[in-house]
Amino acid sequence: MQETPKSARLTIALVGRANVGKSTLLNRIAGQDVAIVSPIAGTTTDVVEKGMELLPFGPILWLDTGGWDDTSALGAARKERTASAVARADILLGVVADDGAEPDPELFTLAKTTSKPLVIVVSKADCYPPSSAFLAYWKRTRAAVVVAETDRDRFLNAFKRALAAVCPKAGTRMPEPLQGLVPPGGTVLQIIPIDSQAPKGRIILPQMNVLRNALDRDYLSVVVTENRIREAVQLFRPALAVCDSQVVHQMMADVPPEIPATTYSILMARLKGNLRALAAGAAAIRMLRDGDRILIAEACTHHAAEEDIGRVKIPNWICECTGRNLVFEVASGKDFPKTLSHYALIIHCGGCMINRAFMLWRMEQAQEAGVPITNYGVAIAETQGVLQRALEPFRRMGEVD
């Protein structure tokens, strides 16, 4: 469980007013003290992440947020962090208490407007037993409402039933990377270049995910560098070839057109976002004009090498492809600009370090701002003139136009 990356966990954000009992609730669910609790309002000052195994749901990432009614000097910043946690969450866990205060208006608004599944837990029930009117108020949100009873086992059973009821509706669980692309018993050819960007002694997460998926499905897995593509194709006649985006042009030249071929980053676009929209966003590359600003959005923070794919290679390829003088800006980690309308294009990384809910939220922000968005692999394939072939495996399945 501890080795499961955050991006592959079911992510649940606990939200509500300060001192309503969010951290206490997390400790009750865990059965141990995983979060600091105190009667002092505002004890949780930033989003606290906690990985936990919760049967039968498997690995979960809990996001324990600060109260959004915080009026301190840092209150606005904490509310921004809570908003970011809500964007990342697959499921929202709203925490309320019938403690004499007015019902939480922000949670009620969020419950009525969000498209995310919601479970509401009534905390402090031992001190403030919820009235029927209070429970009826929250049931108006159409969320599952659970009372945190003193009996932990009985509460956990009720909570798990409520969670199970909304999990299938989350719509953010990732399919398998190779889902529908390889027939039973088929062969997958993975092409992984070893250059200055390759981590010493290991391969990167998208490559590992595809390899593990192939092993789980009992496919024949063949892994080579770009120097042995033709040899591997002749020996194994793969059902699918997948390469690192940096060598996509060479793969397309060395793999016969009758063999489906794509890239890891395009598989990630399908896994984490909306491939149809990201493919459409790549069309904006050919429409760029001198002086246009392009946002390179990285989901993780890393030391940029001389051959950095997002900060060096992609900008160079786009400038060569378009012949334009363009301005490139970079946002990394959880940072994502609030104002996007001044960009002509957003190029996002594969998103292997964030979950699908967060990637879809970022895509929604771009759509609302009227800015086309694509991802590394789709953009690279476009600049190399091979995007249509790289999308063909998904076009056959009706996933792209």
C-alpha cells in the first residue's frame, strides 16, 4: 500500500468550517492519531496529506483541509489551499456539526454546485446530537449523510456504505493504460531511450505503469531502446508499439504503418484527462502568432536538465514547427495560474504525478478561459508530423475524431 503513488489512490478531501472536527474524524476513521487535534480553532493550518488503506476501497489519499471560515491573516491563503484540495479530490467528505451555529453556507453551496460525489458526516454527535431538522437540511444536498456515532464500528460500517454508494459515481478512476488496445496474448513493444533525462537505475512512472499492465494481462512484453526498433518488430510483430515522445518520429519511421503505434504521454492523456480535447488543443500549435504566450504546465517539481523535455525540447520543436517567435512560461507542481486568458496555448505534462480529478479540473479551467490545452506527447507528435498516426489506435475505438 505504501508504494502506491498518490496519483493512483482514491483521493478524498475533508472540508468544512474550522474546529468542526475534520481532523478528529480522520483519526476515528484511521483508528489512530494521524492528525493533530485541538479545541483551538484553526489547528489545521494547511492541507495535510495522509495515505491509508481502507478496506474494501484499497489505498486512499486523505486531504485534511483547514477551515474555510478562517478569518486570520493567513485565512485567504488557507482557503486557496482548500480550494486546490477540492479540485484534486475524487470524493468530498463534508464535515458538519449541529452545535448551535448556522449551517455551513459554503459547504451547502459546494454540495449543490459540485459535480463531485459528496458524503456528509455529522461530527460531535455525542455532545451535539443532530436534530431531525438539521439532518433534513443536509439531505437536501442529495449527499449521503452519516452520523458519527460513539460506537466506532457502527459508524465505520455506515460510513463505508455511504462511500461505496458514491465511489462508482466518482468517474475519476483510471482505466488500465493498455485497455482495449492489445488483444489477449498479444505483444507490446516498449521503446525507452536512455539519455541524460533517464533516471539512473530506473524507468519513469508511465513506462512502469505500461509494463506492469502488460504483465498483469499476460501480454508478451518487449522493451528496447530506439536503436533496436526494427529488429524487435521483425522478431515479434507486436500488436502495439509504445515509445517515449522524444523518439516518436523514429518509431513511426521504423514501425510499419499496419502496426498500431503511440506514445506513453498520449496514453497518459487518455488515462488522466480527456484525450479528445487534448488532441483538439494540439491544432492551436499551427495557428500560433509571433509574441504569443504559451504556458508549460508541469505537475511535479524537478531539477531542469539541459535537455529538459518541457522547458527546452518542446519549446524548440514548436518554434521550429511554426517558425514563430514565441514566449514560454512555466508553472510547476501544484501551482497553476489563476488567470489563463492571456495564454494562446497550454501544454501540460503527462500528469503522472497527479490524479485524474486534478487534471480534469485544470482542463476545465482552460476551457472556461477559452484557452486550448494539450499535453506533451500530443504536442510533440503534432510538431513531428505524426499525430494522426499516433492517435489511430484510439480512433479505431471511437475515442478521438
